[in-house]
Amino acid sequence: MNNQLNKITEMNYRKLGKTGFEISEISLGTWQVGGKWGDDFSHDNAEKILHAAVDAGINFIDTADVYGAGESEKAVGKFIKNRSERIYVATKCGRQLNPHTSEAYQPAVLRKFVEDSLQNMGLETLDLIQLHCPPTEVYYRPEIFELFDRLKDEGKILNLGISVEKVEEALKGIEFENVTTVQIIFNMFRQRPAELFFEQALKKNIGVIVRVPLASGLLTGKFSKNSTFTEGDHRFFNRHGEKFDKGETFSGIDYETGLAAVEELKALFPQYSNLAPIALRWILEFAAVSTIIPGASNPEQATANLAALNTPDLTESQQEAVNRIYEKYIKPQVHHLW
């Protein structure tokens, strides 16, 4: 399987809902780029990752103002100025608020965040600004969403999107006409979005950006009960939601339960030493999905996920087996929570 990447001839592109953007179906999330969330940031590593991604045909990059305390946005902004390709950039706002409460979300504060992101990236207009997993109550406040119409009129943004934790938030958010995209966790271990939300997203022409596609690495099949993570890694400090929503880490699955489910996936796909291409291919088979944004800590990771482009679609029997594994191990723990 190691030679799969060499066979890739071209990237596939999909429309990002109402934005009209034609974007790479496997793109790049930059939580890990150059450093962890808020930790020391390596601009040299970030530049290498970004070049490797775009060289491979990726044209959509997702970042946020809190990644590297603004350094990720700066790296992305500098990078796109040095490339001739049209690269679509999405960033996020809201997670700087402390405490991160609905009351803290105010139009004037969010406007300042958007303007700071423009300055960080050296841009006049943001392709896509996303509310960054705000509390559920925010989705019931029209004045928050109205702000972004004004920012669009002023030429500061082209599109508004939302990044959500829960299907409930996604469904409520797309009731606002100016919401064009939803970023959501979706993978073999987080299947609920494929029910009502995907149906509504297709109906309303909403772009769907899938994050955490490998369940924080669980779905690579490379972890074991003896695997260790550094203290700065959310897989070490956030397993029970100590710092942010538990669902962001291993998709909210108990680690040992996840390992047991992965063992059955390995038996189902014995020809794959790395399950990532299969896990990504499974996601791409859903028509509602516009793009997947796996992260990368080095240039090799940025391109390794593209092996999914050459991975055959799952057979009907394989899909049924994946669903049985989900029903057995995962659904009782997480399906009702997010």
C-alpha cells in the first residue's frame, strides 16, 4: 500500500455548497500545523506542510485565530501570497472568548475578531469565516448572524459558515440564509450527521466540511493500549472534556472501546496496514460531503491522506460490516450525544 500515493494523477474537486467554490475533496486542517493549539509555533514547519499540500492539488485550507495564537493565520496568509494558484482559505472566530459563553458573543466583539484575522493574514477579504463551535444558545440569536451580512456588504468576508459540535446546532444554524457551510465531526465512529443533517444540507445546498475524520488517529489503526501521548496533546489532556468538548478527542469514544472496534476494522480490511485511506474513502462516499480536512504535523502527513483518492469504494458487504461494528461498539456511547 506504500506505493499508492505515487499513482495519484490528480485531485478530485467538489462544490462547497452555496459558496460556489470548487475545492479539493481532501483538503488541509491546520490545528496541528507548526504547533499545537496555543503552543510554540514553527513557521518553517508550517510552510513545508502548506507547500506539500498545495503541490499535491489541495486548494482549501482551514485555520482559526486560536491556532498557534494567531500564528497559523499568519503562516497561511504569507503562504498564499507566494503561490500563484487560487487557494481558498477558511478561518474561524469566537474561541478567544473567555469565558466562552453565549453572553460573551457580541457583534462588536466578533467584528474585531474578523478584522484581526484579516490583519493576521494580510488580506482584504476572507473567503469563509466560521463561528468556532459557539455555545448552542448562540444559534438562537439572529443579531449574531446579521453581523456577517454587514461584513459581507463591507467586503470583509465572502461567506459565513459555522463549525459545530452537535447535529442540533448544524440544523439550527442552516436555518439562517447567510450560512453557506457547516464544519462537523463525521467518521466511521461518528455517524449521526449522515441522518437528517446530510439530507437537509443537500436540500439547502450547504457545503459540508468534515473534521476529525480519523477520530484523532484511532482510525489509522496504529494505536494500541500501550500508545502514549505528550502532555501538550489533546489526546492526553482532554479525554474526558477537561479543556473543550470531549467529542473533539477520539470522537468522544472511550479509548479502549475504540481500540476494540478498530481491531474488527483491521480484520475487515486485512490488506491495509494503515486504515486511514479506507476511513477517508468511507466519508467521501457520502454525496453531502464537500471536503475532508485532516490535519498534518509534517509534510508527509499532509500528502499521505491523499492515498484515499486511489482507494476503491467500499463494497456493500464492507459498508454493512462497518455499520455493524458501529452499532456494536460505538453507537451506544456517542450517537445520542452529538
